[in-house]
Amino acid sequence: MSKTFQNQTAVISGGLGDIGKAISLAFAAEGAAIGLCDVHNLSEATGFLTRLKNEYGVPCYYEQVDVSEAGAVKAWLYNVKRELGIPSLIIVNAATATLANMLEITTDQWLREINVNLNGAFYMAQEAARQLVESQTGGRIVFIGSWAAHAVHLHMPAYSVSKAGIRMLSKTMALELAPHNILVNEVAPGYVQAGLSGKIWEQHPELSREAAERVPTGKFISTTAVADQVLYLCRPDNVHITGSTLLMDGGLSLRS
Ligand SMILES: NC(=O)c1ccc[n+]([C@@H]2O[C@H](COP(=O)([O-])OP(=O)(O)OC[C@H]3O[C@@H](n4cnc5c(N)ncnc54)[C@H](O)[C@@H]3O)[C@@H](O)[C@H]2O)c1
């Protein structure tokens, strides 16, 4: 039986992070070749690449890339195209978060976060879209946003602003790329019990307890649940959804 994304290539930035890995595994299970980048060196990626190949038998490619460097992102996407074929499933996932209020955050911290989370997202999505338009293959772009774009987060201002920027970037690209059969959407999770939140909660368990009490559905989100929504938006039978935000926050933003 043929798999949903057989003969397609997915690229995922921040692919060694918790959500990036879950998305990679989900695409690999459905037959996609996997092109990853992250800030870690190749030796740190080897174990995960081996797992993708052994469990799903899909070809993989990894490069150490800082997404805030436009030239490096462009080179990575070019190399993925050469090694695995043109990427048609573009998952813009890399991000970083600094905990510091507005009066505390330094200029360097602010710039770094905007450069990685927003500018890096733009470099990847723009270059991937250029490849797709040139080849006339069509495709799907999914930005991993956050419910933080829906509400003021006093302790992470740069993160919230970068995710709010991603929302309009996604909508702008959706309108311009629609005639090229490229659908562009955003998945915006609430509290995921892993990755960026997981790291913060490990250091501050009291914040984890407070967070759990705030979610109206009373549940944290798993990384596989995020991956499921990404794959849903990329499915070939989705031909209408574009420019949307799939907000999966258990009702958190309703309280704000
Ligand atoms: N964990 C959550 O609760 C949560 C909630 C909402 C949204 N998100 C979003 O999910 C996405 C994935 O985050 P995660 O929770 O898996 O965290 P994570 O830290 O596990 O993964 C992020 C990955 O991005 C990589 N990265 C950071 N800076 C980079 C750079 N300059 N260039 C390339 N790669 C870089 C990191 O090395 C890491 O592997 C992010 O966009 C994040 O904003 C997470």
C-alpha cells in the first residue's frame, strides 16, 4: 500500500528538537524523505538519522545550520534538493526562547530571538517557496507558531513578538503563493510537555504546576499531537486550507 507522502521530501528546521523529531518521525512513517537542520554538529544527529533510516527506510540528510544566517539556510535547501529531491513539505520549526521581562531583556537577547525565530523562518520559507515556484511542483508550508502570539507573555516578550510576526508572515505568503498551488498555514500549540516548555519546567517545577492549572482542558500537549496536526495540513486531500492558524492550546488563549 502506498504511503501518504511517498516520493515527497520534507524539510524541518530545528529537527533535533523534541517537536522537530516528532514531526520527522511522523513524515518518515508516511514515506517522506527527511531533510533536517539544527545548530548541533553532525555527530549529535547521527543517532536520530540512523533511527529514521532503520525504522522507516527513508533517505535522510542533515546539516548543521544556524537559521539566522540566510546564506546557510539557502545552501542547506539547495543541498537537500540535490540529495533528496525538491522539498515540497516545508516545516518551519526552529526557535529559541529567553525568559526576561521587557525591562530586563538585553538588546543582544532581543535581536538573537527575532533573528532566529522570525528572520530565520522568513529565510527558510522564502527560499523553499522560490524553489517550489521555479519547479512548479506545488507544496505545503507549515510554520510552528505558538499560542504566545495570542496573549501577552510578560516573561518572554521577544518570543511572543516573533511568533506574532510569524502569523502575518504565514498569511502574507499564503495569499501570494496560492496561485502556485502552495498552501501556507500555522500550527500554534499551547503548553507542550517537552521542548522549550519542558526545559523551563525542569528548572522551575512550580511553573509547571501553575501552567497545568491554567489549561481549561487540564491537559498538556504531546509532541506527537503537534506532529499529527502538521501532517493533517500537509495531506494531499487538503486543497482548501491556507492562511489559517490551527490553534491547539486546550483553550488557554480563551482565558487571556
Ligand atoms: N514546547 C512548547 O511548549 C511549545 C509551545 C508552542 C510552540 N512551540 C514551538 O515548537 C517549536 C519547536 O520547539 P520545541 O518545543 O521542540 O523546542 P526544542 O528546544 O526541543 O527544539 C527547538 C530546536 O530548534 C533548534 N534551534 C534553536 N536555534 C536554532 C538556530 N538558530 N538554527 C537552527 N536550529 C535552531 C534547537 O537546537 C532545537 O533542537 C518552536 O517553534 C517553538 O516555538 C513549542
